[in-house]
Amino acid sequence: MKSRKKYYLFTVFPIDHELLSSLPIPLMPGVKIDHSPKYDLCFAQGNDFSKEKNIALAGFVYPGFGLNDGMCNYCIIIDSSIPDCDKDGLFWMAVVALFIAKPLFMNITGAFYSGDRDIGFVKSPQAIGLRSNLSLQGMDQKLEISYKKCFDKDDIECARILIKRIVQIRKSQKSMQRPNYNLNIFCQLTFWEKLHYENSIFSKLFAFLDSFACNPSAKQEKRISERISTFLSDLAIDLHPLSKVSIKNRLEYIWSLHRYPDVHGHIKPPMPISIETPNGAFHFDSAKDLYCLFEIARLCLHKFLLLPIDKFEEYAKILIPPIGFSSKEAAVINDKKDRDANTFFGNLYDNPPELKPFFDFIDPKEIE
């Protein structure tokens, strides 16, 4: 079957209006941001069908289409030069690269292949129905942050750089098992799984940071905090430095507050952090810790994807201990993993200009 263009539709895809004259905007060869295909959806089954039948099919890939004129103006298109079997993968690589560059809310509704008048303009319709579980728009309801609420030219350029490394990881999964695993967890916690509760998102974030720090076998709270704070040291927001010590203390504080020590994957029940309210109910507010932990995770992945190629590949070689080994064999493998991890995280890596936190996740009260 001949390969066709595939359109991926959004109800929310915040692109700077100043980029309108630049459309289509390439993200990588064969992948671009362009105008939403309103004509194709209006005549989804072809020009010879009634408006009601066309809208019914269009509504499957874009819920609510035909009810009003509020369709998102932008979509992502994978062109016919890309094999059909690779299109969905490249789409998600583009979305996660944009999200790492700037974690804005996106709502993905569905996708379809382009057709024509004879066979219908919407072919192989696919409902997706996924959205960002965390985003800057959610953060700014809890934290005082200032940011441009759309993807601008710099964000798109940064995403282009990130996509190249993401593609490299996905194409080399056997030799890059840990980076591929980290990338999968990040995609799950941000898009692929509909996580509605804080504890489920916390679970994914802790798992990501545990894996990113190469799964220390003991004293996770301190060793993970030490490794990640070294990796992210000398960050700055609005010219205010975020030191290694402040990052380490913040991460240790969140870890001890929300996760049991030396136990992988377990989250503590929420702890009341304010006095009893007048009606007798405790006030729980772990949102700030959740968003701070997410921002640390995003920055780790962002910086890793921008590392020089030799350091990028050095990290990729750090072992993931396989299941089924004897205790003696597992100990040998874990020893090598820890030595390699200590070497990698013992170095200081320059922070590229594209790497920036969007809010100051350090709480001065926790580092006094």
C-alpha cells in the first residue's frame, strides 16, 4: 500500500502566532507543524456525502468538530516519505521533544491518513485522547512563575536538537537500554498514561529519577540526591544560581517526605503539612513538591539529551542488571554498575544555554 501523509490533531497545541507566516515548520525530515486540515475534516468521507456523515467521522478524530469554530489551528504532519510503521513513533518523539523544551499543556485528540474525493479524505481514523498530565499551566496555579505560554522560535529550535538524540536512542534500544527506559518512563508520566492522582505521578517520577541515577542499591535518598544535584549543579533561573547543595537538599527533602527510605516504588501516605482547619479537616498540599520533582526530572532528561556525544554514550553503557542471575553474579554486575555510575556522576558537565528551569524549585526554608 502506498504511504500517505498522516495528520495528528490537537485541541490544544500552543504555537506562537508570530510563527504563522513560517508554516509549515519542520521539526525533522518528514515531520512538520502545519495548519490543521479543516477541509479534510469537513469532507471526511468525501464530497459526495452529507454534512452530517462527514462530521460524524471527523468527530471521531476531533471530538466536538462541527459544534463550533474552535478547532485548534495547528497540527503535526508526518509526510509520505516516512514508512507508515514509523509514523506514530516519530510523532511521539516530536511531541516529547517539544514538551522537554517547554512543558506546556497539549491535548492530542486523534490522527488519520490523507485520502481524496473518491475514497474519502479521512482514512484509517485513530482516536488518541491523551494530554499532558503535568504542565506549566498547572504549575502557575500553585507557584509564582512567569513564562511565555506558547512554543516560540527558540523552543522549536531546541526541540529540533532534542529530537536527533531521541531518535538515536529509539533506534539503538539494545545498546541504550537505560536511556530508552528513562525516555519511556518520562513519556508514560507525561502523556501515555492518564494519571489523575498525585501519588501515581509521584510513583512515576521517583522511578524515573531512580533509574536516571542508575538505581543505587542502598541509601537511595542520599545517593540519588547526590548524583542528580552534581549533574544539575550551577543551574540558574533569572540570574539566581541554584547550587548543588540547594538542589541536593531540596531533592532529599521531597524524597524523605513522600517515599519510604531504601524501598523501591513505595509512596508514603500524604502527610498534613498545616494545622487542622476550623472544620476539623487537615489541609494537604503536596503540589509544590510534585511540580518541583517533575521539573528536576525534566531538567535531567533535557541536559542528558544535550550532552557531548562521548558522555552521552558513556552513560548509555551503564548496565541495567538483568533478572535471573545468581546473587553472586548480580553482585558483580551491580558493583560494575555503581563504579561506572560514580564515574559518570562524579564529573561536572557544562549547562548548555538551552537548558533552563522555569521556576525556582528551591524552598529557602528547607536549606537553612
